[in-house]
Amino acid sequence: MVVLAAAVTTKTGKALLSRQFVELTKARIEGLLAAFPKLIGTEKQHTFIETENVRYLYQPLESLYILLVTNKNSNILEDLETLHLLAKIVPEYSRVLEEKEVTKNAFEIIFAFDEAA
């Protein structure tokens, strides 16, 4: 499993927090996260999107998305398991699943992401 990054974003694509697990430049991760909302269509059957270089796995969580960015060679079943685990972590640290609350608890969530991924 090669998880590049885990992030929490708003539905409009604003990154609230991001944890990179491999070396990525700030511009690269910002570009990947900015591209994500444009790739989501109205199709709600899938919770992943593949581009030429990466795979986005995501889970809606009220007004937010929990997002995992992996390489395309990564095992999607393991990645989905990791995504579900991360989706359980965020509500543990944020009483309300809103931008302000997630931002307030960003460090605790990132540390928990480190333990999980």
C-alpha cells in the first residue's frame, strides 16, 4: 500500500488538513487536492476516482470529505480499509463535523492519522 496523503476537505474542495506519508512538494499536494472536487461527478456509486497518476479514495462525512490519495499500484482493498478507519477517527476528535471544529482539532487528527496509516 502506497498512501501518498490523507486529507480532510470541504465539499467545495478547501483543504482543512492534510498529512503526507511520502515526500511531496507543497505545490504538488495543493494541486492534487485542488483537482479532486473537479473530478467528482454526480455519480455516487463509486468512492474512488483514478487519474493518470494517482487514485483518490474518498468518503463523504456530512459537509466534509475524508480523502486518501494513493498511487495506482496500491491495493485498493487495503486502501478502502484505511479510508474507513480514517473516517472513524475524525468524528472522535471533532464533536461537530464542521470546518471550524476540524481545524481546531487538526493536530490531534493528524497524529491519529499517523497511527492509523
